[in-house]
Amino acid sequence: MAGFFYTYYLLLLLGTFKTALMYSILQNIHSYWAYVVLIVLIVGVLTAAVGYFRDQPFEAKNFRFALFGLIVSHIQLLIGLLLYAISSRMGLWSELGMGGVMKDAISRLYLVEHPFVNILALTVITIAYSKHKKKRLSKSKFAVITLGYGLGLILLLSRIPWDMWLS
């Protein structure tokens, strides 16, 4: 019987270690992938703004910038959702309850604001991508990408946990 408990605790410890290791790896990927997302979105917004103000034709490279911005931001969302699901902070919902989470600024940022605003940002970016494909004129395509991706970028920048990200 002692062997069973020893094995059980060993597996429990190993499972906790695996989860902690996976969380650490996903957190690093999420942090570094964010640089890629920001760079691609900034380049996409600037390229679309330049195309809009210079009355340039909407070319294949502009379409690729918009598509690549959509893809990398959705990959970031999937990584973030996985990270959210295995986070040790999830236990705070049951420990503190909704009121306790909302009173604590750090918990509110990680459990409510960061996920909600970033999902909203991705929704805006996705809508902009879909809308730009339906436009016929280059100027209106550039306008939709500039405004939609720009708003999504501002929303993403507003909820980055800068104190943790830059340390």
C-alpha cells in the first residue's frame, strides 16, 4: 500500500512539474511572439496609411501584410488562451471570487482586462481584414486596414502588462 501512495505522490509531483514547465515555456513564447505581433501590426498599419495618403494601388504585398498581421495575432491569441487555461492565477477565481479579483489590480489585469481587451482587439482586426476584402477601391481598402488594424494595435498596447513584459 505504501508503494501506491509513493507512486501517486511521485506522479502528482511530476504532473505539477510538467504543468509548471509547460506554463513557463508558453509564457516565454507568448512574451516573445508579442514582439512579432507588434512589429507586423505596426508595419501593416504604416504601410496601409502610406498607401492611403499617397493614393497607391492596393497590391499583393499590401494584402500579404494584412493577412500576415491577422495570422500572427491569432496565433498569439491561441497561445494566450492556452496560457490562461493552465495558469495558476485561475485558482484566484475560486479563492477570491469575482469581487476579490476585481478589487486586486494585478489579478484584474491578468484575469479580466488583458484577455477581454485583447480578444476585442483581435475581433476588430478580424473584422477589418474581412471588410477590406469586400472593398473595390484601393483607397477604401487602405482606410479599413489603417483604421481597423490601428485600433486593434492601440487596444493591444493598452493591455500589455508592461511592468512584467519589460523585466
